[in-house]
Amino acid sequence: MSFAGDDTYAPATATASIAVSQPTVVSIAPHSAVAGAPVTIAATLTAPATSTPFGGETLDLVIDGHSYAATTDAIGEASFTVTVNIAATYSVSVTYAGNPSQFLLGSAASTTLDVALAPTALAYTGATVVNNGQSLVVSADVTTQAGVVLPPQPLTFTLSNGQSSTGVGSATFANVLATPGPVQLTITFAGNQQYARSETRAGITVLQPTQVTYTGPASSEAGAPVTVTAMLRETPAGNAVSGEPVSFSVGATTATAVTNASGMASVSVMSGIGTFPVSVAFAGDAARYLLASSGSGSLVVRDTRPPVIGQVRPSVTVIRPPNKKMVPVTISVAVADAVDPNPICRVTGITSDEGSSADWQIAGPLSVNLRAARNGKGNGRIYTITVTCTDAAGNAATGATQVVVPHDQADDKEQGDDKDWGKDKDKEGGEKREKERRR
């Protein structure tokens, strides 16, 4: 600066320094982010009138009590990378302290950051099949939008029959009771301050256990069909299962029958004598979601009925003449048995209304020798021959027949015997015949 002087004072000059400071403007726009995900927030530092950027300057950002610092680049922009874990709307402030060496004045600005809940998805990882009346373990993973599996989260599991269970990452239905077939499982994650709610569904197949039980007799009579039965029921409820085939095996005999409305199946089988294992089996029915089952028992088949003797017939019914000789007689037997086609028959006894055991002999299974004799004072001799028939099981039946030695000629004639029997030397018989002639 200078003074030109005047009438009083002489001219004079002097110098001085004046500092010129540059105002600045910090600019920042509203931002949005997802909870838990990093977001970049940009702020610029420029001159207010010319928008000239100032590079190499430090800006400070404060959000949710956390401070960040960044340096502006050539276009005056500073970038801050921040991560906020709780969804909310936050106030953001950016401050420039100024730079005296560059004659730059400080400035500040503020804005908001909207942090949204992080989207999630659910992936079911539990069982897909359960038996009715048994436990079902269910589980699911919560994943981020990027597919990252989160630590186990609180979940709610709900079946379409109304049963519900909760747990962290997994849960257990202790006793599933549902109509056999497919049911829907809904899995829900309620969300939290960071992660959004999500829901998914999974299909569960409920299978119905069954129990087939042998209910037939423990023993039966041989020679006739025996009816064996079985019951097919749901477990544990005990409901009858109708319209399903049940196979039976009795020893080597097999058969199949369909259950009725009460769940019972029955078949008639023929079996030999002995103790036979009995097995009953249900193969299951995929269309009705019924599981297979089997059962067992035993059947004792006994032959306790004796043979039936229809007729016992001697080869000779009347012995003549009474010459005291032994006469051979064979016995034929008509016999039938329900099981044994060939019961064994034999003579087991001979009696007579007179004489002694010396007058008869058992000569073979069905042959005897009888003495042609009778008491002259009696009415004739009657031999009774007893036959016993025994089947393979040891059951026995007895029958009897008779052979007659007539007393006199009239009896003999009635029986068609030889007229020469009057030559009998029996004294008493001769006297009787003499008296009859005189009459």
C-alpha cells in the first residue's frame, strides 16, 4: 500500500499480508442398506460456488455411535464402508475439520441410513416319513439371500393335522397321530432385529403300522376241515383293517383270505395229524399307506375219533353137525375211519354161552376155530366173536358177531343144515330125539 503525500506530509509506502480462506461444502445423499450386510456411504468435499473438488482431505463419518474416517479422492469423494446389524433408520453425520495450511474452511452435512431386515429362506432338513403313533424329528436351516446358513434359529413346525412343535433348528413330534397318507408341514422363522421372517412347507408321509394276529384254534380234530382265522388291525389305535388279503400257512398248506369289516380273515384247510406251525402275514398296501406285518401260532391236529364198524360177518353162521370137531371160521369186517383209510381189525375175544375156552381158538387176525359141539340139555351153543378195529392214531372200536351150533334137527333145518346130524352119538341128544319121534 502507498501514500502519495500532501501539503503537510510526505509520500510513504508500506506492505502487509492478508490470508484468504476457501469455504467448503460437504455433500452426502440418503442411503439404504440391509442389516448385517456392508454398505458403502459416499460423501464429497467441494467449493460452494465452483464445485471444485478438494482431494486428499479427511472426512469423518459418525453413525450409531461409531466413527469412521476416509480421505477424498481426486474428485473430492470419500467412501465409508459400514455394517449395521439391526434394522432401523439411522442419522448419519459427516464432518470436515478444515485445512488451515490450504486455507480450507471446515464444513458438515447429515443424512439418514435406512437399514432393512435381511431376507431369509428356509431349507427343510428333517425326516419325510413317519409311522402313525411314533415320533417325528423335524429340522430346518435358515439361510441368507446369498445362501449362507445361519446358526440354528428358533423355529415353529406345524402339521396340517394341527400338531405343532417348536425348537432351535429342530424339534420333535413325540406322537404323530394323523390320517395315513401325505400331510403338510409348515416351518416358520419369525425373524429378529436383523433377519426377516420366512416360511416354507414340506411334505410328510404318514404310514400306518398294522398287526396281524393268529386267532384260530390251538387244536382241531383230524379228518375234517379246520377254520383258521386272523385279525388285522391298525396299531396303536386298534382299528380294524378291512378289504386286505391275509396269507395263511399251516404246515405246508397255504391259503389267502380277505379281511371283513371287523378285520377278520378266515380260511378252511385240511391237515394231517401232528403239531403244525401257523403263520399269518399281511404284505402291506402302499395305496392305503398300510405297513406289512406278520404273526404266528400253532395248531395241533389230533385224531380222537375211533373207526366206525359197519358190519362184522363170519364165513359160517351155523356149525353142523355137532361132531365136536374144530371148524375154521373167517371174519370179514366193514370198517371206515375219518383219517386212516385202512384201520387194522383183529379178533380180540371169543365167548360162548356154554362150553369152555378149550372149545375155541383165535387162529389169526380175523380167523378162529370153533368146536362143533353143544350141550344136549341146552338150547344150542352160541359163540360170540369180538373184533377190535384200531386206526393209526390208536383209536379203537369193537364189534361182534355170533356163530350158532343148533340144539336139534328142527333148528338145524331152520338153519338149512344137513339132515344127517341126527347121527350124533350124544346120549342126551339121542334121548331127546327119541322122545320127539314118539310124539
